[in-house]
Amino acid sequence: MKKRITAAMLAAVMLFLCAFVSAGCGSDEDSFLTSCDDSANFPVTINSVRIEERPKRVVCTSSKHTDIAIELGYAKYIVGKPYEYAASAVSDASEVGTNDNPSLEIIAGLEADLVIVDEMIPEESLTALVDSGVPVLQLGTPRDRMSFRNTYSCIGAALGGARDGQNAAIKKAESILISLDDIERLVSSEPTSYVCIFTNSGLSSYITGDDITTMCIELAGGFNVAIEGKNGVFSLDQVSRGDPDVILCPAGSQPTVRSKRVLNSCSAVTGNRIYDFDVSKFNCCDSQLIVATWELARLLHPNIVTKEMLPKGAIDYYVYTSSVMTQEEYDALQSQLAEAEAEQTYVFVYED
């Protein structure tokens, strides 16, 4: 069981990260963050990219980096966001495509003074952005605790400075991690549940081990059967061998799961523990991770995590499954979940 981080420990972490930011910040190699003056916020150098002054026009090509920038209070500086990024805080920002296929023309037209990209951006796109003369900061996607802290640290330093911005970002990251640890302490004595999370209705994409959601699954008292997968790639045969106790899938996908013969012997199917879940909530790097992890802990350990413990805005997914609900009740639930996902609102559904 992890212990609560004390103020002294937090101070030590902050001191360490102010001087050195390790692999998760930008690449698989060590990365440094430096400032010309220990008492100054700018200029700041991150992963060899020098930022002379606070950026006022920022483009993010990754949704998770955008989440972090908004969480840290920098939404007003974001002029470019990923395609179909729906957060209302940046509703006026222009869509600039995806990290895999950014629109160089749109980005150029925004006259940004900083572009933040994921390290998996195609080399030709990165080269074109760098050649345009705008500072381009490559950062990794948070995949575990350390890379979560480091990515927050780097974005905080880039947008708020090596002193104030970075320190505030580290505090925010630690606050989220401490809240997640509180959930782990609550369920730590419970048997581990084996979990499979499908991220699309066709059941061809998964939460795999290189996704920070795997950490959340473990903190909620579960084990990700797709932990050996990468970039969302796994297979139904591998799921069957992992024998999940619980399967989560996008709203309306339960019949598809039940139709897969290879999954018929899984404990989740025979035990009737297939749940519609707003899996998009896990595709984030902000405080919504806390809400999603509480929801998952409630599903995995309903005798320990009661509906009264769920934070504001959480959905109680511990409800009757389609096989024991009437068709009318099931159809109504699907409609509510679909509307909630489309409108980014929440539906509360409780067990009788």
C-alpha cells in the first residue's frame, strides 16, 4: 500500500524536478529543464527548446497535453487545439488536425509562439514545424506516475515559467496522484479483479499497458488483461486467455461483446459483468482521471465503494445488466448514456 506523500516529500520531489526532468517529459532519454536565472521564470529551456518569454499564443496537437494546459489554468493562451477536442474552455481555439496529421497551414496561420506536440508526431511534420521558425516542444504522453508528473512539470514550465509555472504544475500533479492513492488505500485489501476495456464499438481497440488508464485500473483494485498490448492493439484471443472478470465497453456494445464466441467462456460473460462505460473519460490527463477511477472502483468493489462515496459528477455504473433489465429499461439506459456522451454531461443510474 502506498503511503500519503508528506509536505517534506513533496518539497523534495519539487526540488528534484526543478533541476532535472526525466524520461517521461519528452523522450526515452534523459531530458533537462533549465533557466538562466534561478529566480526567473523565463527564459526556460526544455528538451533543448529555449522559450524566451511567456507564450501568449499556444498550439497543442495532443488532447492530453491540452487537458494538462487547461488544468493548469492556461486555456486563455491556447489558440490551436486537436481535431474534435470538445472542452468548452478552448471552444474558440482553431482545430489544427491531429498529432498524426497536423495541419501545417492552419498552424502557420495562427502565428503561434509555441507549438506543443506529442513525441509520436511524424518526422516530416515535425521538421516542417521546426523549419517554420516557431519553437516546437516535443513531449511524451503520460503513461505512469513519473511521466505524469514530468509532463505536468514541463507544460507548467513552458507556459508559466521555470519557477512559478513548474512549481504549480508539480503541486497539481501530486494532488491528482494523492487523490488516486486514496482510492487504492480503500480497496487494497480486496481481491484483484481482472479487467478488459474496449475503446470502440467494434471491439478492435483496447486500453493497453502503455496507457495511463492501466495505472488507474490498478489503483481501483483491478488488473488490465491487455497490459502486454501497445498503442491500443490487442486481440480477442488474448482477452479470452486473460479471462477478465469485468468487461467495459462503449454504450450499446454489450450485444457485440456477447456475440463473440471466443469470449463466451470469460468470467465477465458467464458472470454477467459486462458494462457500458464512458470510456472516453479515461482519454484524459486532468482531474477527470479521479472521477473515472472512482467509477471503476465502484464497479469492481461495490461492497467497499458505495454510491455515497462517489465524487460529484461521477456515474454509478453498478446497475443491472441487459440480461436482467427489461428491454425497455435497457433501451432507455442506452439512450441516456449516448446523450451524456454526446453532450458531455452525466447520467446517474443507481442499483435498486
